[in-house]
Amino acid sequence: MKRLFAILVFFAALIAPLRSQQTQAVDYVLDGDGMREIALYPAPGYRSYVEPKYVTQSLEELEQRVAQLPPGTRLHWVPYKRDPSCKPVLFSDGQYDLFAKFCRDHNVELVGFSSQGIAQDKSQEQRQTLFVVRERLHRPHFANCSGERQVVYGLSYSAISVSADGRGTKVVWYVPPCSDPRKAFEWDAPANAEMSDFVLSTDALAELRSFLDKPAVKSLRDFLNAGYGVGDYQIEIGRSSGIQRVPVFSLMPEHDELKRDPTLIQVICKAKEIASEKRPLWCRN
């Protein structure tokens, strides 16, 4: 009997730590505009660059990820946009309520704002993305590809992003010739992309905010050029009302429209400047 009791005590000692690990609460972050996509990744803090593996593009996909989190998990979220009733916008009307109920049912806590939708964690808000400029350039290297419809030239990509607290990231990657076009033109960085971080000074961050708040920048719209250009761009600027997006296809710096109003050129060149990147000749002061 004593031997049996000793064995039971031994196994109880093994199981107890496992149970404590399973029930230990962890922290995760929800990050994104909440309309087209939202990322779910481990805390602490918001990231200036989010790996594609963390991004979800539907409520169903987000709930599948949340369902895998341990009970007691805290989801930190400072929503980018709210509806007239101050509820966070999540994909489409009514889906935030469904998601909030799903979290309650799975013992997952949404934190970062009150029931009236007022932000409580200002430090998280300061880490939201302020400014992003992605660039895609065609490289002058052509190849004889054996497969059909393969891209015969190389593509170089870069993504410069700055958070509201002045922390920045630059990500660079290259797509070689003869790549599958379905993957070659994706804006998502691969796992082997080169990444470097930088931090803006207080004065530099204030100057960037002042620049982004100019009426000409706020009124920027897409630039879609049918002719040859220097590259393609995606611009995102964090606003209190949501994300201002400016898609640019085949940028032509000498285009008459950009000569009359060079604001778009200035925005792209501003990103290169704050990332200490060599600026092309078409960058204007």
C-alpha cells in the first residue's frame, strides 16, 4: 500500500506542473485596421513589421486562431476605427459583437478599451503603425525561363514602416527571374527577408507627423500609370479615422500630374530619408 501511495504521489507531482502550464494566462496583441485584415501575435508591444503568418483576413480565420489560445489569454487591442456607437470595426458590421462573444465563450479577455470604446492603454496606442511605404522595382536582368508564364526579370522589394512611438523597421527581399508570377508580385515579405531597425529622434518624429498632417498629404489618392515607370508603391498612413491607403502603379516622376503637385514623390522620398536610404535622383526637396 505504501508503495502504491508513493507511485500516486510521484505521478501527481508530474501532472501538476503540466496543468499549471496549460492554465497559465498569456498575452497576445491584435494589430491591423480591422476592416480588411488583422494580425494576432504574442505580446509584448505592437510591431512595426508583422510577419504574414500572423495575419488573418476574416472573422472565421481569426476565431480559429483564438480558439487555439489557452483559457485566460488576454488580447490587447487598440482599434483603428469605430462605428458611430463607438464599437470597434472588425471586418464588417456586427462582427465585433460576434467576436466578443466568441472570446467570452472561450475564456479569452479583450483588453485595451472600456465597454464605451475609450482607449485605456495609451502606451499600446503609441505603438500603432504611423507610416508605411512599400516599394517594388524591376531589376534589369532578363533570363530564358523554361516554364510557361514565369517572370523573366527579377524584382526587388523594400518595406519601410514607422510606429507612432518613432520605432522603425526596414525589410528588404529579392525575387529572382523565372519565379512564379503568383508569388513574385506578392507584397508579403518572405521568412528570409533582411530586416533592420531604427529609431527616430523626438524632433524627427515630430517633423514626420507634421509632414503627414499636411492637407496635400491627407488628400493623396492613387496613381495608376499605364506607361513605364520607376516602380510600384504601397503607402499607408495611420489616421484617427483609419488607414489612409495610396496605391501607386508604375510611378513616373516626370508625369505632368506629379510636376504640378509633387506631394506623392515627397512622401515616398520622406520614407527613404527617415530610413537613411540612398535617394534616387527624382527625389525632390
